[in-house]
Amino acid sequence: MLIKRPYLREEWLVLALQSPYRREVQAEDGRIRHWVWIEELQRYLRVVTLEDGQTVHDAFPDRRFKP
């Protein structure tokens, strides 16, 4: 994940998992989406985990997220 998007910081991923602004389960596969505001990016970061809620599957700045 961090190799694919080197501008992301590990602490941002941890923050999203520990204190998300919003969390929701994807009905189709059970993966969990976590959003957190990242001031340095000036947008919300979406972190997608597997069903266990800890294994990060994907993470990216979410341009379409509306709080």
C-alpha cells in the first residue's frame, strides 16, 4: 500500500482505524471503509480493510466523500 502511494503516512492509516470520522461495511464483500480528515491533504482519506477491520486492503484520498 505505502509503496503504491508513498505520500501516505502510516500514522494516517492508524488514525483512520482507531478514530474514524465514519465507518461502514461494504455489503458486497464485507470489507470495511474508514474515513478520516487529513489536514495536510485537505481531504478525507479512505482506508479499506478486510473483514477483520485491521488488515489494510487499500487507502487513498477520497475526492467524492461528503461528510
